[in-house]
Amino acid sequence: MTTAPVTALPHPEDQELIDRIIGDQAGRPGALLGILEKLQEHNRHKYLPMETLEYVAARTGVPQSQVYGVATFYALFNLDPQGTHTIAICRGTACHTRGSRALLERVKLQLGLQETSDGADKVSLTTPDHRFTIRTVACFGQCALAPVVEVDHAIRGHVKEQALIREIEQLRKESAR
Ligand code: FES
């Protein structure tokens, strides 16, 4: 099978890691998903760089378009560097009705990401120091707890603006130590 040429190679140490992960997952059902998941887990900024995707395609023989398609289809994959802390704010209908837009705007303001807003509802923004990523989610499936926010993978329900601001401030202080 022919695949598109690799435009840039990952660092040799990363190539070793990728080869090892591909070897571990070989022959398993959903191997490509598993490979990408492990690679993102191991990436310092929790994302899949383009050269990694190209390298995976070259080593597995899966077309680049298919590797890229999987990486962009699943919300769990990131194509840009992520912050150490992630604040995911639900923008589903129940959460919207209960004030999630105001929460989103307030957190953006707190983290100095206000200017980068283009008014779009789908947001994924990372602070320049890579300490925080704010992103929006379509629905956490916890609508009875609206508004719902996930802070570093922990779900918070009935979120109040001031409590959220305090929690983020606390994380900011801790990560500055
Ligand atoms: S709409 Fe927010 S959890 Fe469902």
C-alpha cells in the first residue's frame, strides 16, 4: 500500500516510543484508536502533532487521510498543545439555559483569553504559558446538574461563577509553585 510522504519526522526518541506503541497495539481491534490514545497520553502537552500522525501512517500503512480522519473525528483527541489544567464548560441547551455562556466568558476573562474570542460557541483556547486550556463540550450527559463544568476530568454540577473562579485561582497558585 502507498501512503503520502512524511513531511517531518518526530524526534528519534519519540519515534522509538511510537514504534513501541504500534508494536504493542498490533493486531488488536481498534488498534489505530488505541495507538493515538496512548500517544496523546504520552505527549507532554497532551496532543497529537502532525508529524506524529504522519509517522503513524507511514509505520502502520494506514493512509494519512484515515489517521487524520480518526484524530479529528473523536473529541478526545487534540491537534494543538493543551494546558496543564483543562476547564471544559458545557454549552448544551440545559447548561446554556442555566448560564453556561456567562461562566465561559468569565473564565476566559480570568485567564486573559478574552481577546482571542471570535464569538464562536465551540471554543478551545490555551493560555500562552500552557497552564490552562478552556474548551466547550456539547453535553456531558449530566443535564440535571446544569450548569456542568469539568475541571481536570472532575465533573462539577450546579456550578456557581464565584466557586469556579476560586477553584481556577487555586489551580493557578498551585501551578505557579
Ligand atoms: S446540556 Fe450540559 S450536561 Fe447536558
